[in-house]
Amino acid sequence: MKTLKKCTGLLIVIIAAGVMAISQVNAQNLDVPYVPTPHDVVAAMLDVTDTGPGDYVIDLGSGDGRIVIAAAERGAYGHGMDLNPVRVREAEENARSAGVDDRVIFLEGDLFDADISKANVITMYLLTSVNLRLKPVLLETLRPGTRVVSHSFSMGDWEADEHLVVDSRHIYYWIIPADVKGRWEWRTGGESFTMDANQEYQKITLNLNSGNNSLRVGEPLLKGDRISFSALNTRNGKRYLFSGTVEGNTITGTAQVRSGNSRHVENWSATVRRR
């Protein structure tokens, strides 16, 4: 009987040691320690992204679920991803308590394995090192115009479209830009145009020509899938204002043309040859 008790006690010790070892491994696999985002920062993150009805929010590293829950309370749908099953269960319970469990779900898993293509808002409170690994995934996967917001941590050389400070905490906001690199061609007002576009994230430089004339480009702006810029032909004083939407290898929109006392607006459509 004493031998049986000793064996039973030893088995319990072994099992306990095994559970502890598994817990330690799981803890080591968590890329980011859990630190909840203050509620006023959550509100500011959702304000800067203008999150509301019609939006689908994915929170990467969702913790207790407070960001996705707050988004749902504004009329959005969404889900959270977290490696820690304890946090996932806590988030589910918090969603039930808030009465939004019919609008959100929480999934256990690695954020690098997550399908984020459905989102038009991405929220996160990770680490700079994780953000840098995530940056190319965001740029390659998300549709132009998708809004991305990070609490505390930036994404290196990708300059934020907006940078806020709330109660000494930093909030970084980006809009996924369309790809406009290449040589664009179109006709406007009976003239042929070529435009070489260079791009670093959302910052663009444009070299525009009409025939043999180089035009002076002003106010180039790329915001999500929207592009706009002005142009001046210094030889004849003709002015242009181009504004359109980038869809893959085409831009469609409008062109305003001013020449002396003449003014008119026409449809604008450009196509690109990628380098």
C-alpha cells in the first residue's frame, strides 16, 4: 500500500511537471506579452480609423477583446486573433457581457497565419519587431484603402499618415496605398500624356510629359486607392487637375483642363506599363 501511494505521488509530480513545462513553452511562444490598451486609447484608435457601421475589424493580438468589442458597439463587425487560449475565452465572455457576441468572434492562433484579407480596419498592440515582420504582409494582402492602426509601436520607415498622442501613449495610423509604380499613358483634351510614377509607400513622385513638353507637377497625393495631382505646361500656360481611383493597372476619374478663358471637365482613364 505504501509502495502504491509513493507511485501515485510520483505520478502526480511527473504530471504536474509536464503541465508546467507545456505552460512555459506556450508562454515562450507568445510573441507579445499581454498588456491591455487603456479604454481612452481604444476610443482614439477607433476614432482615427473612423470605424463604424459597415466596417470589418480584425484585431491582431486581441487580448481580452476590448478593441473588437468597442468597434462592435459602434456598429462594426469583426474578430480578434490571439495565441493565448485564456485570453480568447476571456474575450468571448466579455463580448457576451457587452451584448455584442453576435457581431464578433475570437480565434486562437498565430496572427501570421491569419487571413486578414477580409478586413477594412486592422488594429494592433504588438511590438515594433513584430510590426516590421507584419508590414510586408499588410502591404501585400490588404486592399488599398484599408485602415491600419497601432498602439505604441511604429513600422520603421513606413511613415504614418497620422501620429497621435493620447495620455502620453502613441497611436500610429496608416492607409494601405495602391501600387502606382510604372509608366502611365492616356489622352486628355486631344493630347497624349506619359507619366513615370515612383513610390515609397504612400509617398509618390511623378514626372509628366505631354508630347515633348515636360509639365510641372504639383500636389501629388496618393491616399489609399485615390490619386490626384495638378500639372502646368509652362510653354502655353495650360493647367490640368487629375483625380481618380486606382484599380490594378488602370486609373479612372476626371480631368479639369484650363487654357486661357476656356474651362472644361472630361473623363480621365490611364493605363500603366509596369517596370
